Amino acid sequence: MKIQTIAFYGAGMLGSGFVKSLRRQGYDVRVWNRTFSKAQALEAAGARAFEDAAEAARGADAVHLCLRDGDTVDGALAAAMSGIAPGTPVIDHTTVAVDSVVPRAQRLQAAGLQFLSAPVFMGPAHAESAQGTMLASGPQALYDALESHLATMTGKLRYFGENYETAATYKLLGNAMILAVIGGVNDVLRIADARGMSRESAFEIFSIFDPSLQIQGRGKKMAAGDFTPAWTLEMARKDARLMQAAAHHTPLPVIDGVEAALARAEAGGLGAHDLGAIAAR
């Protein structure tokens, strides 16, 4: 499938990065955004800005969306629908509710369009430099036709099969881990504050101890249901309470939530199992 003219919906930080990258690669990019001035700002990069969503889609070989949420995607598509030619692929990079993906695909198919879910793990700089990771799920034939085009937008492209929901699910799994990690860093810094330690000094713990090893070690065993004890759940809960005390019971969102979950697991008879048993079904 030859893609030369693109209708791009979304001129936020991430979308703007994509548009600049696509323009640099020679694509003709037609941009629409709810706030028209954001689309206009991309004319400096050679894009064409449109106030009318349907007009932005006329003559486009592909439609890309990179918007706030699923409702915004549906609103943009409804406004653009009369301008999208039958058979045009619609590629959604937005992080959306998993349960919304299949109904959206079905509505587009009923309208004679093709759909590919393609969320990304990228920041604005990654989008502009065509780095980062793009996930994709949807019809194999459509992915195969678009693969070379999508590859120009990212450093790593991964196809997950024809189940439309899969890429969106993986996107949320990754974002869940980002939230957990950043929440954990927040807790570390809050404990340091309570102990009168500078945050810079506290951050040195990550040059001493690499928490990512927990994912490939304990995390892999958790996924396999192996809770052979190395650090028992009851001892981990004891240490969580020590962390709360060290912080003078300042709210620690991750530790407080984990301690509560450990308490439930211990009450359920899992105290002598490994900490990973917090994930036991």
C-alpha cells in the first residue's frame, strides 16, 4: 500500500512530534485539531492545517489519530467520516479503553473503512525522531500492507495479531508499570524527606540496588505461579510497615496500597509464601 498523503488528527505534544517526523520524511500531512491554532503551528513544518475535520481527510491515503482518549477519537472520526474515502486505513495511536477498541473497529468496518490499533510507547521527542516502540493489532493483511509505512514512524514495531484489543491491552500493561515505578520513586523520596535526607542522596540507592532485576527474577516466577519463598510475604509486610513508620506515616501511595494487599494475602494464609504470592489467584 503506497502512503503519501496523510490526514493526521491530533496536534498535541505527541501528535506534533509525529507530524514533524512525517513531514521531514516527505509525506504530505493534513492536520486537524480541536484547537485549530495547534494545527496551524505545524504549518511551519510544512503541514497543512484544517479547521474542518472532513476536509482534512479528503484525498488522504491513510488517517492517523493521536488524541486524548477514546471519546475524542470517536468525536474526530464522526466529524471526519464524510471526507474519508471507502477502503482508507484508519490507524489509531491513542491510548484508549480496551473495551472500546472492537466496537470502534466494527463501526469503521461497517462504514467501509479499515482499522488498525497502533498505540505507542513514546514521548514527543521519540515521535519526532521516529524512535520508541509502536504496537499494532488488527487484520494481518492490513498490517502487512502498512508495515513499511508504520516502520518509518518508530524505532521498534511489534505486531500482536488480529485481535484488535491486544495492542491496547499491552499499552495499558506498560503504562501500569510506569505508574508503579514512578509511584515507587515518589515513596522513596517521601521517606527520605521524613528522615531529613536529601532527595539527591536518596536517589543514590539506585546506583547500589537495581530494582529492575525484580521483574526478571521474582516477576517471572509470579507470572508462572511459583511462590517458593525467598523473602516471605509476612516479612515483606513487616518491612512495609517499617517504611510507613520511617516516613512518620506520610502517605506513601505505592507502599500503603501494597501493605494493604499483603495484609489481605497474609489473612488468606499466604504469609509463609514468597512476597510474589501477592499475585496469587
